[in-house]
Amino acid sequence: MRIGLYPGTFDPITLGHVDIIRRAAMLVDRLVIGVAINRDKGPLFSLEERVSMIELQCAGLSSEIGTEIVAHPFENLLIDCAHDVGAGVIVRGLRAVADFEYEFQMVGMNRVLDSTIETVFLMAEARHQAIASKLVKEIARLDGDVS
């Protein structure tokens, strides 16, 4: 069974995230959405709220695509989370070249920690490239429409 891990804080989950989840789910037999407990980022939504939002957004995707999709909170190293869920591949979404620099460094470190786990990058669809959780939170704080 091919298990993929798509990690992030998902604070909140966006249409861009859902697009990556949909496409990643077509590449694996089981997709684990790793919901990071990153206290340094000061999340707007609690862990429970973020997991609930992911489950709500992904409820129909599993049956539509035929791939099990589950949310899994984690606070340890990404590689340790991958081991915990049995993932052989980490999925990352890229919006722009600016994302690549950070992701490139992360892949290098993850390969040092475990060279058997691959990282696959999926480019964001053009219509989702400007969407970032940080911007969605700012619009919500200012009572803007985030639907």
C-alpha cells in the first residue's frame, strides 16, 4: 500500500490545500494529512478546529477518488511523523519560486534523516497560486469575505 503524507499547519485549510489533497490522493492508496502543532506560528484556529475543517473539506473526496484520506495531528519531526503513519512519500505544494527555496532545504534535511522517504512537489493550480493561509486569516480578521 502506498501511503503519502501531506503536512502543514492548515490554519485554515484553503482551496489551494484542497486542490493539492485531491491531486495527491490520486497518486497514493492512503493520504494522511499531517496537521502540524506549530506553536511558533501562533495558530488562529485550535488543533481540533483545524482537524475538523480538514475532515469536513475532505469528507467527500475519499469516496470520490477512492483513496482513504485521514487527518493526523503531529508535533514531532516530519520524518518521525512519516514513520508513525507508514508514509513512503511526503507531498508538498508549491505556489511560486519563493516556496521552492524553503522546501529545497527541508527536502535536503529530510533526506539526511531518512533517504528512503521521497518528497514529491505538486505545483498549485494557477487559480490558487495567490491563496495563502496567512492572507485568508488577515482578510477574516478585517471582516472580509473568505468564502
